[in-house]
Amino acid sequence: MTVQFDQAARIPDENANGPLPADPFAGLRIAITGGTSGLGLALVQEFLACGARVAFIARGRELVQRVAREHPGAHGIVGDVSAKNDIYPIAMQVIGELGGHDVLINHASDLGPTPLTLLGDTPCEDLERALATNVLGPFRLTKALLGALTASAREGRGAVVLNISSDAAVNAYPRWGAYGASKAALHHLTRIWNEELAAQGVHFLSLDPGDMDTPMHALAVPEADPATLKRPEVAAHELADAIRGSLPVRTAV
């Protein structure tokens, strides 16, 4: 389920008449779960560089504080998306810190058992944790932020929810059962959300960034050669381009 990006379609024609379109991320309010390492941190950096207002969510208070210190302008929020009681406090802080909400990126993920194991040997608690993090967390947080997202769409700012997927969502890999099943559920949930809300201007994307050199991939496949893996910064740029394609075109004044 690797996503292909048409780079040529995004390059403005320097000889075209009239003003060039403004970057739609400038001033946009973006929240990213799992934003303290790997792809999540790369997304924080990507959108800050584009002039967006960024909030990121993660469980570890010290790491959240450190990333916030190292990235001026980013708002760190401590919370666990797998915990039901954390969802509304997270949502309230996102809206309060950013003054509204335009783009949600559900990136936080859980592999299930590590080392990866056969489904028949997977503890029920590990499957429950993967489902809570990869499916219920994004579902609950999206619901909690839906009012702000639909308001943004009505104002013409655009509203996008990106759920980070995986090829394990569509391919049956042995030992990836907990992760694959949860990502498959999230992928289909995303498609249904989009069918239900596209008419209101809220767009949902489910994208696979590919195999990346991240702590999570190292935990899942410790024998992998990092040199053969995509850099998370590259994946973040590709995902940003995909989101950009779902936002209204704004013209620079």
C-alpha cells in the first residue's frame, strides 16, 4: 500500500501569470500524536518549517518537554491516546493551545507483542493494547476534535485527518497479527469517515509512509539495515504533500 506522489504536479509554473499560491500550511493548526520521535518528530519539524502552528502529543512528560524546548513554537501535550480518560483533556489542550484545529495526524502506534510473535502466542493484553492505541485512540480523538474540524471546513481553512497506515494493513504477514489487524481496522475506519464527512469538507487520508529508519521499526525488525530504509524526514515531506493536496488553494497577496 505504498503511496505514490506526483512531484511534478506540485511545482508551480514560474512563467504563469498572476500570484503564486501561498503555502496552505502557513498559519494552519496541526496536531500530531506520537510526536517525540521517528516519523512523528519529523512531521513536527516539517510543519513548523512550513509556518504551521503545531501541537504534538506523547506519553512521556520529560521527552515532551525536551522536544518542546528544542522546537520553539511547538506546543507539547502530555497524554496517552490509548487511555479513554486522556482523550478529552488532550482535545481541549489542542484547541486551547492552537486556537482551533485544522489538521489531525494520528501517528502514535503500538506493535503489540515484541518481539513480534504468532497470533496463537499473542497475549490478549498485547492485542488489546494495539487496538486501543491504533484504532480506539484515533477514533476517540477524531470524535473529540470533530466539532473544531468541521468549523474549520466551514470557514474555508480546510480540514484533514491523516491516519498513518502500513502495508501490514492489507498484507497478511506472519507475526504481525496484532499490529496488522489494528492497522487494517484503522484503514477501513478512515475510508468510512471520509465517505461520511467529505460532503462537509472534512477529508480523511490513510497513508503508508513505507519502511523507515525509526525506533519502532528497529524494535520490530532489529536485523534490518538502516541504510536500506527511508529517512523519516523524507516520509514526512511526502505526507505533507499529500495533505497539501486535500487543502483549499490559497493565493499569496
